[in-house]
Amino acid sequence: MRGRNICPNHFTFSAVLPACGDAAVGKHMHSLICKHGFESDVFVSSALVDMYAKSGEMFCAKNVFDEMPKRNLVSWNSVIVGFLRNGCYHEAIGFFTSLIAEDVIRPDQHGLEYLAYVKNSLMDMYCKSGVFDDAEKLFTTIDERDVVTWNVMVMGFVQNGIFEDACNYFWVMRREGVPPDEASFSTVLNAAAGMAALDQGSLIHNQIIKTGFGANTCVTSSLITMYAKCGSLVDARRAFAENEAHNVISWTAMLSAFQQHGRANEVIELFNDMLQAGVEPDYITFVSVLSACGHTGRVDDGFSYFNLMSRRYNMNPGLEHYACMVDLLGRAGRLHDAKIFVEKMPIKPDVSVWGALLGACRKYGNLDLGKEVAEKLFQIEPDNPGNYVLLYNMYALRGRLEEANEVRRLMGFNRVKKEPGCSWLDVRNTTHVFKAHDRSHSMTNEIYEMLGKLEELLKQKGYVPEIQYAINDVGEYKERSLWYHSEKLALAFGILALPVGAPVRIKKNLRTCGDCHTVMKFASEIFKREIILRDINRFHRFADGVCSCGDYW
């Protein structure tokens, strides 16, 4: 158009600006607007604000807005929505308050609570604030609930960790005849993943196939994550393989699945495949890759990938990446290098970074550095019992009981209670929960009898109890106490209650101890069963006497 010497007008610029997805292109257009004298046009200026906001340039958007001689409702909406999209929530509220205070322009949909999409936004606000009673009350007042209304409620439950209610709402939505969209399926799959409910996730997968969303990349990514977090890496790989169209999210979901299941070599291989496919990695991708390097002792590769972020992809490493690097050095026994790395970080280390270093100190018994790091963590997060327990265990293993008891007294002073360990597994749609020394189950006698048989079989195979993991016990009771850990009780029940040959899937809320890890390996070989244990850190898949983590977790 300009090549034919036809001058653009305000309609032209208002139409072209929404097509400027790149800030650099938008700035060139802004220069043309000023050259032609349309910068004071309210419609053009509003489109400029919207363009800068969508490009993430809120400073420029605000400048354009401030310089507008005249503003209309579109102008105000553009800048408010821009702040919202860019996570500037205080600024968004501030501008809305200014709009109300001017009392010249009446906000659209303000005071019209009966409109469904206004109620949806209100529900979203209540859910994100954790006020579920108000969200549900509002939900019941909407007569015609569309898929967005249901999605808002389901997402609210997921964001606040109320996964069972999220699944229940999804199924009620289906019964009421509301067809789900990709957001519905992705959200409810995240709920199933949060509960590690494989049966629930499989039922949702059936609905995805029936409704034709199987090829949707967003849904595929959530499917991969759901199966991985439910302990079925086979199904996660199948979901990835069945969809040929992949983006960075689905690639990263599969990378994370391998990483969670201790398949570090597959993480590196898949990452290289991703790069060959021409897909650029994102922030989360590198977290999985660096973690995989840490779990395979690839220190040099880890630093190469870490440097690749900034050199090739112009990406600044974040705290998660620094924590991975500290973990990488710590697992390799290079505690001094890890400490120097932390001290030279360009950003302030957080609990994930110090926690990685403390875990390395525990692994290698470096009590002096461990005490120094633990004290930093006590200051940052005084309510986290895990840091106290790690330091206590380090003192106790060295026989320094007075210092260990001092840590306990500090916990009491700060009113911190150790989270009780528990393990659970699902059998015939019922969840069975076990604690250490648990005798509350209806099959207690059979469970302890099975533990006795298992102990005999293991000792015939050469099993030696690792009594250092029975820290709070003394004398001969140390070995006996090891056999009553919650995951061993869950294992015995699973062997008794599940069909012969069926996988035993156990979940635990804390890190599994080394002795239980050894027992699971022996048991998988003796009973010829796959045992999948998900602890607080990762999945362990035991088969034929070997664990997927390679005893490096």
C-alpha cells in the first residue's frame, strides 16, 4: 500500500497494529504513526497500548497511555488487561481504581453480576484467593453454566491442591451434558496427576479419545505428565509417541517424565532429538536436563548445558537451574566446588539451592559444612522440619547425641513438628495408608507374617540390614525397627492383596531410606514383580533386582 504512495489513515493503523506480534515491528509502526500525525487519535493510541502490552512492553504501553490527550473505555481496558497479562496485578487494580475515581467513563460489565462471564471472573478471583465457599455459592447461582464456568471451578480446586473435588466437578459437568474442551481435559488430568490416581487418569483418557481431543498437543502434554506422575512411564511414552505434532511443552513433558523416573540417559537422548527437530528448549526443559546430568554424574555435560542457556538461547538461568548445578556438584562429592558456586551466584540463593547443598552434606557426611548450611535454612524457612531432621540425623550418625538433641530442642522452641512418614497404595478403588509400626489394618496379622517370610528370603539372598537408617532406635531393636517402615508394610500388603504378577504401586510422603530401597530391589527379584515407589523426590521402578535410579538418588 505504501509502495503505491497511498497514505495510511487512522483506520489503517488501527487495523495493522494488532498484527504486530513483535515489539520491534510495533515500534517501527509507532514511528510511522507519529510521522503521519495520528499519535493523538484515541483509537490508534488504544491499539498502540494493546500492541505494547501483548509484546510484554508495559513501560511503553503506560507511556503511550499517559500521553493520550483523550481516553475512552477501550484505552482503559487495554492498559488494565495489559497489566493483568503481564502479571502486574497491583498496577491493574490501581488503574481500575483510577478509572472509577474519574467518574467520567463507566466501566463495562461493572455492576452487571448476572452476566455469566462476569461471574466466571468473580469465581476465578475467589478460587485464587482460597475462598471456596464464596466461589461455590456463586457457582450455584449461575443457571446456564458453560464450559468456562466449569473450567474455572475445576482449575480453582487444582490450584489449591483439592484434587478430588476437581475430578468430581469434571464428572458432574459431563453428566450435565456440557462438552469439555482442551482446558477441561488438561486441568482434570493435572488433578489426577496430583492424586497419582492412575485409574482416574485412564478414565479421563477414554473421554479424550471419545471426544476427539487425542491429537491436541496441549492435552497430550497433560496426558504425558499424568501418566508419569501416576507411575506409568510406559503409558507416558505411548501418549508421546501417538501424537506426531509436538511443541516445546510436550517435548518437555516427556523429558520431565524420564527425569522423574530416574531415566537420566533417556532425558539426554530425547533432548538431543528435540534440538534436531528444530524445537527450542525453554526454562523448564533445562531444569529436566540439568537434573538428569546430576543423577548420572555428568558434571562436564551439566556445565555445557548450563552455559548453553545464555550463549545460544539468550536465557538467564533461574534459581531452579542453579539448584540443579549445586546438586550436580554435590552428588559428585565436590562439596567445596558447590559451596564456591553458591557464593558466586549472581542472584541470591534460595531454599532450593541451600537445600541441594545440605542434601550433599548429608550424603557425604560433611558435618561442618552441613551445620553452616542448615543454619542458613533455619533462618530462611524456620518452619520446615526437613532441614532440622537432616542435621539431627547427621549428628546422630556421628554419635554426637548432645548436638542432635540440641537440634530437637530448637525444633521445639520454634514449634516445628516432624512430618510423620506414611505410605499408601490403591487396591480395588480403596486407598490403604500405613505408618511405621502400623497395626491398625484389618490384615495386620497377615502383613506381619508376610514381612517375616520376606525377611527370611532376603537374608538367603545375602541381604544385610542397613541399621544406620534406624537412627532413633538402639541395640538389637534397630534391625527389627527397620522392618516396620511404612513402605515395607505397604509392600507386604500389596503382595498379599494384588493379583499375582500385577505391579505394586506405592506412594510415600517422605524420601525413602536406603534400607527400604535395598529391600524393594530384592523383593522385585524374589516375587518377579514390578514395584513402583514414588517418594518425595522421584519414582523408583524396581524390576529383576534393579532400580531405575541406579542407586543414585
